[in-house]
Amino acid sequence: MEHPQLHIHHPEANHTHTAILLHGRGSDGPEFAEELFSSTTSREKNLTACLPGWRWVFPTAGDRWSTTFQEEMCTWFDAYSLGDIQEKQELQADGIKESATYILDILENEIALLGGKHTHVYIGGISQGMATTIWTFLGAVATGRIQGPLGGVLGFCGWFPYAQQLGDLVQKSDLSDGVGSPQMQRLLSGFFFDTLFHKAPQPSQPPDTSVMSTPVFLSHGTDDDWVSVELGRQASRVLRKALLHVEWNEFTGAEGDGHWIKEPEGFDQILQFLERPPQKS
């Protein structure tokens, strides 16, 4: 699939970190960047002013047929229903596979730009962008393309496609080593390849188990009219069964019918997460 050119906000000082952030369904990279940077923290500065050494990368999804709306839309994958995310969920797999592979390519490039400092690169997204971010991270866990923990994974007002299937798989599995273990990594790897490729794992190189220590930040409005907070809570619960560091935050009263990040409190939380020292590999 053809993707529009990346929208990049270049660092205002020496480049030290990169954040790759994914828009929601029907939006695009430039629009998401404009909305994100028009919001401020309690320091009365936006994220770029608070983090002058950061490079901000906003990919745009390709146009894809929406079964729900019966038209081409700028969307990461075809999601039939957010009322019941399991309804016709087989429609999601091809788009998730294609989009996660595309974002993994960008992730590798950004790590290379920083001289291999994987802990200085973050991925995140809002709404369907959060859903795609989670699956991109599963791809990093499964394929061995990322050798070490990322700086972090961020998700806002979104959900986790196939969350129930992964939760059931973890529940049924005999994982003596538990959360964040090599056993769990093998389970996530199998789940990634089975769900998206319908075949056994074929990693490009042996996965690095330290990627499992990547911290995850999730937040969601309890009054979100577009994506129920229950879907965000489900994502948090399932990821906490698998990963070592998953942070969950709720808020109320954000703009956009609750389907946005609360200002300034939510942006303060994001900034605190981004300013933490990186996990050691």
C-alpha cells in the first residue's frame, strides 16, 4: 500500500529522542500533529517546547475500504464495530499486518538515526492509532527486528484488537515464569504470527527478551463517546498479564466528546512518562 509522506516536526535542539505517533481513523499525520501541539501541559507549553531535543514523526495511513461506512477512508485497518470489537474481526487482520509492518520499518529507521539507541525511541497513537501501535509493538516482540526495549509505548482513547483472544490464551497457558518472561515472549510471538499470518513464527532473528521490559502508558476518558473506556480498560488488563510495566490513567472532561487527551492533566502525565529515565536493556 502507498503511504503519504511522513509529517515530521524536527527537533529544536540537538536530536536526542524520537516519538512516532499514529492518528485515528479518518484523520492523518499532519492533522494529528496540529491537534496534539495545540494542547499544553500545566507548564503552559506544548510537548515540543517541553522536549526541544525530540523529533516527532507522524505517519499517515493509506486509503482503505471501510466496510462500516462503505467508502475509502484514511485508516490503518478495517474495523467493523466498536460496540462489539469481536464482530467481523477477521476484517482487521490484513490491515493490521500491513500497517504494523510499515510502522516497524519507520521504527527501525528512527532507531538507526539515533545510532541504535532504541530506548530513545517511542511509539504511540490515539484511537485506531493506539490499536495499531499495540500490534506494532507485538511485532517488535515477535520478529526480533528490535533488539532491546523501546523508550515506551503510548496509547490514548483506544483499544486492543483481539484482546480477548490473547487474554484467553494467557489464561489457559502454563506459564511458570509469568509476566515479561521468555515464555511469555514466545507466547506473544506465536499469537502475533498465528493471528496475522496464520502460520508458525518466522522471526528475522532471535528475539531479544529485554524488549518485554518496554514501559507502556495508556490513558482514556471515562466519558469518551467514540471509544468506550471499557475497551481501554480491557487493553490495560490484557497487557498487564503479559508485560512488566503497564500504566493506566483515566480522566473526564476532555474535548471532542471525551475522545481526546485531557488538558493539561493528561499532557502532564504524558510528559512525565517521556521524561523518565529509559529502561536498561
